[in-house]
Amino acid sequence: MPAFFITFIAVLQSSEAFSQTNIYANTQAGMFSPAVKNALFRVYVPNGDSGTVSIIDASTYKVVQTFYSGKDPQHVVPSYDLQTLWVLNNKSNSVTPIDPLTAKPGKSIPVDDPYNLYFTNDGKFAIVVCEGHKQLEFRDPKTMKLISTLPTECAGANHMEFTPDGHYAIVTCEFSGKLMKVDMEKHQVVNYLSLSANTQKACDPLAFRITADGKIVRDCDTQNNNSSMPQDIRSSADGSLFFVADMMQDGLILIDPISFTKKGFIHTGIGTHAVYPSRNGKLFYISNRGCHRMTSCPAHGPGSISVVNPITREVIATWAIPQGGSPDMGNITADGKELWLSGRYDKEVYVFDTATGALAHRIPVGDGPHGLAVWPQPGRYSLGHTGNMR
């Protein structure tokens, strides 16, 4: 029996050191809300450079429909009430609703600078993350009517995660190498935390980046551990630690969300980008995009998937992509058996078998695929992004 499979079973069976508090307790296999009872089993892929959304039948692994949504669609986000999937057309300043019962798009709604989208724990507000404008917009979760705006100093506002009680959210600021803590009840910024200084990572002899003039710079040559570009952020099952994927640090920075301090680091792979919990939250799947830049990364790069035990803070497996790739955003299937990720620089979608780590499918899509949504998902409600379910 493969060593990873043995470790996988041991982690699933272990109950020691695993808190009774589990924010993912209602997102395990089979725990569907009545709201998704008749939803089609589809994967929605926003192709940023094509301005389209590819819809894949997840049972046949075939693209069954492609439609134009707007300029630079970044993410497909399930609504709080699970009734709508929102396509965020960043450069068209609009959001396009999709009916998950029919997979048909509706009429786009004007929303300024919609890079990402989240919802408060009570469902009262939709939170539009305006990356270009450095602000959070609180909107009506159904009509997207603007209610209030929170200006910030967060350059490149990107992803969010909430404390279990929903009182606070922590936002990644990818262009300033910081995190931002926000009081969700007062709609106020509490503080900022720099991730650039004193964050160490192991030297990976295979890690490299390509400079603007085409030169290859290897981490072991530079030992430059002071730069930071935080991307995705997800909570441990008990809510005590947040795991921040840092694309320049090539790993996960561990954050105490209450004290708002750094608590550790886990080295994963080149261009660490996204974090997805297993169905019970005892494993994290980490996508390493294989590049340290936002654009002009080579196709078929050294991307990989790291499987992390968030309790022991160890990487227990690394999944390679045959012939290379650029794994980005996505989610796991409702049964937890597959991990779907966009291939950002390879015009494709990857499907991994979570039991073995094998790449089971690679599906051609449009240019620049990004925040794909696998639907339906178990859970009572969505907190946004590509399916942060609770």
C-alpha cells in the first residue's frame, strides 16, 4: 500500500489533538442543503484572458458550454443562499449571475472592480473585494446594490477568511506583502501585519523565477526571503490558525487570527497560491503555481500540489503534474474524491484523484483560467470565493 495512502487513512482516523470545534463539520460528504438538491453537477471555469466561462460536465469531463461573460472574469462564486453562482468580470465592472439548476447565465449587473466576492457569516452583506481600488464594498447579497464602502491601505486586496464567530476577517494584500484585519461588525480596519520581514523558508534547489529580461534566478542563489505576495487564506478546522499561501515565500505562513501574529511557516512549493480543505478539514490541498510572477509565466512550468496536515504542520505528500503545469484555483468535489484546479498558464483544468494524488484528467479550456467553482458543494451556506462553505 502506498505510503501516502497509509498516512491519509491515519490522519482521517485520528481524533487525538483534533479539536471538537470544526468549522467544516457541515461540509462533509452528503451534507447537502435542500437549496442544491436539483443543481447540475458542473464545473464553472472563468477564462480571464478570453472573457468567457467554460462549463464542464463533471461526470463526463467534457466542456458542454462556453459563454462570454465580460472582460477579465476572475472567479465564479456561490452566493450565500446557494441559489446563484456569480461570475466576477473584473475589467467589465460587472457580475453575471448563473442559475445552477440550469447552468444558464442571466443579465449582468454593474459592480465596480469586482475581483473577489465574500459574504458575512449572517448573510446580511455581500463583500466585494475591489483589488484595484483598495477597498471593500458592502452590498446587498441578492441585488448587489451598494450599501457602504470601506477604503483601505491594502494594495492588491485579494482573498479573505473569517473567524468562526464571524466577528473578524483577515484579508490578504498581495501587492503590499501584508494582511489586513477587519472588524465585520463595525466595518472598520483593525490593523495591518507585514509578512515580508523575518519570515524564513527552506531553500528549494529546484525553485526559480524568471526576471523581466529573461534570466533565471534560483532561490538557493539569492536566499531572498524578505519579499512576500500573500494569496489565498484559509482557517484551520478549530479556527485557531489561518494558513496564508504566499506566492513569493513558496509556502504557508501561519497566523493567529486573534492576536494577529505570525506563528510559523510551512514550505510547500514554487508559487504557493491556494488552500483547499478536505471534506472534514483534516487535510489541506495546496496548489503551487510554479511561478513567482502574475503574468508571462511559461506554460508547462514546475507546478505541483502539496498535501498538508494542518495539525502537525507537515507536508505529507507532493503531487507532480506530468509534463508540467500551473495549478491555480478550484475546489474538491462533493464526495471529496477529486480536486479540480485551473491551469492558469496552460489553458486547461486539472482533475486529481485525492486518494492517490494521480492526475486523472486535464481538460482544455480558454485562455487564463482562474477561480473555477465545482458545484454543488455540501454545506449550509457559502462565505464566498470558489466555495468557502460552512
